[in-house]
Amino acid sequence: LPAGELGKLVLDNRAQPRRPAPDDRNVQTLLVVDDDVNVLASLHRLFRRDNYRVLTAASPAEAFDLLAMHPVQVILCDQRMPVMNGTEFLSKVKEMYPDTIRIILSGDTGVETVLDSINRGAIYRFYTKPWHDAELRDNVRLAFREYWLTHGPYDDRKTPRDHQAA
């Protein structure tokens, strides 16, 4: 974590990400970020069926707090939010948690929005609202598959430095 980012986190009353508890490391955790509580509830219900641990945040600040407390493999984030849009949020997430798989879900399908997300390299996929449940579930499942194929399960025999290098 760059010193400037750590200082900002401290000033914002956020701690550096903690090491996950042993039983948390291999749990498939999805973080859903959207300022619309109805969308959060709907997506929570949708993904709970797939036995993911689903965390929800109504703002990027709340999402950063959850990221500091829980190991998260996949993030599904709305594009249009007050204070910080989804692309900006996921760009910061990419810097701080580069291993996460980041997905945008947006009602705004403008070419500029999509291109900005892609050009920043902060996203794995871009989906539109309204979404198709089966398609979104399949693609989130594929995102988890990508994560585990790339990073493998957590191995307690490795040191934290080994995990960072992997």
C-alpha cells in the first residue's frame, strides 16, 4: 500500500487491510456496491442462492470499510453513484486490492461510460441494468472461477509474502 494511500486511509479513519481469519480465506465473497437499497436487496437475494457470502455497501466509503475487514474476490458495482462513480471506485480498488475481479453494472450504457471503464483497465466485465438473472449469475460464477484459477486456494503453509507474490 503506497504511503500516500495509507495516510489517506488513516485520515479517513480506515485501517490498513487486515489479514483474513483462517476460515475466511477460501470463502467465495461477493461485494455488491450500489446507492439504491432496492437494487442491493435484489442482488443480495439473487446471489445468496449460489452460496456466496454476499456483502452489500450503499456507498464506496462503506465498500472500502468492508474490503478492509473481509477478503473479497469479486466486486459488482453500480456506475452512477454520488461522490464517486463506479469506474473511479474500481480504479482505486484495483490499486489497493489488485487481485479482485471487478464488474460494473450500470443503467448508463453510453459509449463514453463503457470506454472509460475499459480504458482504465479496472473492470473484468460491464453489464447493463436491467440485468438478466441467469446471465448475471453465470458471469459472476465465471468471475469466481477466474479468480480461483489465477490465485488458487489459500495455502497456510505459504508466508504472506508468498501469497502477495503469487
